[in-house]
Amino acid sequence: MVAAAEKARQTFKYFWRELSWERRRIIPGLEIAAVKATFEDPPEFRTDDPSELEKEHMWLMDVDYDGKYLSGTLINSPHSLKSVKEGDQVKVPGKQICDWMYVVFGKVYGGFTIDLMRSRMPAGERRAHDNAWGFDFGQVGVVNLVPPGYIGEEAPKQGFFSKLFGGAAKEEQQDYAKVANHEHPMSVNMRPSFEEALSGSPEMLNEPDDKGFTFLHQLALAGSFDGVDVCLINGADPKRPAENGMTPYMLAKSLGWKKVMKRLEETGGA
């Protein structure tokens, strides 16, 4: 479980990238987007009861992330913890992330700890688990990060007879290195319209959002090379910190967007 949580932290950037572009879509593309984090009570809430859990791993919806902290709405009811409850708005350091998942057309991406738990279930229990969620979690041992079309691949086809008799098309583990080498399709496709928008309204470039993030901050954290490149070409300040004190380079580095980091370094933003 520790190893699964570590993989989730290492790949969280793909969750955040997808959620960042989701917020720019006119028609929503995600059916669900959630992050699991580790919670524990502060000392004043703790007891000596040995039956109580010191830490609990619970899911958040309505997620936001600023390069340092994860925030959202807690959708689980704690077993032992007393400082939080279901429905609370919570904020935790990013290092407490232990899983993430998003769903596109019923297909789950991410879910490292879920995959581990499913691997420990008998087949019948696993089917009941998947049916309860109502999503396709794929084959045990396969945790993919992005829809196959993002990296120029086709989704495995489910034939008529395999559907009829309950079989499943073989699913291959995604090549994470290949995922890392591909820009998000929306990042590429939005470039011409973004350039046009900035040429007509250049003041947009420096207008902060409600988090104090300009376009350059937002796109650096989302790993958008094309977006960052357009901002820099149009004169965005690569050294300008956001309200949380993080520069575009620091935001890109927080999630390991190496290509974006290199582009910012070229303009003295490091």
C-alpha cells in the first residue's frame, strides 16, 4: 500500500493536468475526479483508545491544488478521527496525497490503491465492488494514466461475443515514459486561439485569478508547454510569484514538468 501511494504521488501531475483542462472545457468531460489523502487528528483530539485509528485515508471531491496544498470536500465519514467529518472543506499538504482517479466515458484512470485492494478480492467481491462504483476499473495490475488517444493509441475493443459471455479484451499497461513525452491534446489545440486572444486583449496575460495565479502560473502548474511558451513569447514575467509565493518555475517543479521547467529556465525564470 505504501508503494501504491508513492506511485500515486509520482503521477498526481496527470490528474491535476486533466482537472486543469476540464475547467476550460465548455462541455464537461470527466464523470468524476477525486483524490485520496492521509488525515490524522492534531494532539488535542487524540485519545489513548487502542481501537482508534491514528491515520485514515479518505477521498476528496471538488479538488484544488496550488503547488503546495490540496483542498477539497471530504466525501468519507471518518472511523476514528474527530477533527474532520464528511462534507468538510479540508486542506492538506500535497505530500499527504495517497491516490487519485478520474473517469472518462466510464473508464477509470489512476486508482493505484484501488487496484491493489481489487487484487486482494475474490472475483465475485471484485465484480460487486466495480458494480457498486459503476465504472470500468480495468484489469487487475493495470493502472493507466490517460485515455489512449492522448498518446496516439486506440482503446482495446470489446467484441460482441466477449461482451455476451463476460470475457474482456486484453488490456496492456500504459508506457508511463510515453505518456510523459506527450502534451495534453487541449494544450496543443488551444495554442492558436490563445495566441489570438492575447493579441486582441494583451491585458489578460497579467490578470490574476482568485488564487492570485496568472495564465503563466496556471499553465506552468498544469504542465502545458504550449501555453507557457505562448505566455513567454507575449511578455509574461517568468519570475513573478503568485500569492502563495511560488514562481511559475517553482509551480512546474512541484509536479516535475521538466519540459516546462526547461522553457522557463531559458527566460531566466529558474
